[in-house]
Amino acid sequence: MSRNTGKRCLLHTCCAPCASYVLEYLTPQYDCTLFFYNPNISTKLEYDKRLDELFRYNKDAGFNADIIDGGYDGNIFENAVIGLEDAPERGPRCDICFRLRLAKTAELASDFDLFATTLTVSPHKNTTQINTIGASFEKYLPSDFKKNNGYKRSIELSKQYNLYRQNFCGCRYSVNSCGQRPPVFSRGSLTCS
Ligand code: SF4
């Protein structure tokens, strides 16, 4: 059983399915506050769907953690990745995407003991890439949340709470890499995020 350290963790959160297991894992150890900061998401509609699901899961699963909405400004991401539109997933566009989100979280983490990100629960993302960028900021907690059946557990929880599981990573470029359009609001679909 994990020990409660009494420390405050700012958890960068990309979506409810990824947060599901990570919150379950971290909450016994840390007092978690969720930070939803994702300017990479393709549209405000998609952004709101993911954020709404995060609020719902947080309440329904009984965590009742504080959630900070970092606000949506897709221009921040689009301007940062100019010239990298055709880069493959896990490539240099994702470097910039991770750095944008983790840098903002690190700024806010000055009031916390440490910060982490839910991004490493996904088997579709490069954990080393994420942790290398995270480690360039103070207070970063390296992670590989997919380990020890973390990803499997996130799927179980997503089913249990009927969470919306998007089928693309987030940016408009990742829509094409999944070979499909951004979904109309749907539940229980497969994800590639
Ligand atoms: S594929 Fe995912 S991680 Fe990479 S740039 Fe797009 S949203 Fe960011």
C-alpha cells in the first residue's frame, strides 16, 4: 500500500481516461490538483468534451480534486509547430507539444511540491521523450504510468464510468494519423491517444 507523503502534486491532465488510473494511483500518495492545459487540441468543441468528462469522472469516482482549467488557445500550439505539420507522431512536433504543456505546468508548480503528467499512461506515446522534457523542469516527477497494468486499468475505469475515449491524440494532425475524422461525441470508442 502506498504511503501518503502529505505532499501536493500538480498533475497535468490530458483527458479523463488517462486521468482515471493516474488519479487512482497517485491519490493515496499525494494531494493532487489537476491542471488541464492542452492548447494542442484540435477544436474548442473537442477541448470542452475532454474537460467536461474530466470534471464528471473526478466527481463520480469520488476524488473531488481541484481542477484548474488552463484555458483554450489553439493558436499557441499552431504557431509553435509551424513547419512540423507533417512530422510523424512521436517526432519533433510532439517534442514541442509536450514541452508547451509541461512548461506551463512547471510554471504553476511553484506552489506545489512536485508535478507530473498523465501523458505517460498511454502506450502510444514515447515515455522517454516525455520524461526527458519533463526532467528539464524543476519538481518534475518522472513516471511510466502504463506500467503495472496502468493502461489496462485505465481502460477498465473508462468502461466503468462510461468515459468518452477520443480516437485521436489531440491535434488536427493526429486525426489523419488515425485514419479517421474527429469523432462526434461518442462513448466507449477505441482510442489512439
Ligand atoms: S500527435 Fe499528440 S503529442 Fe504529438 S503534437 Fe499532436 S497532440 Fe501533441
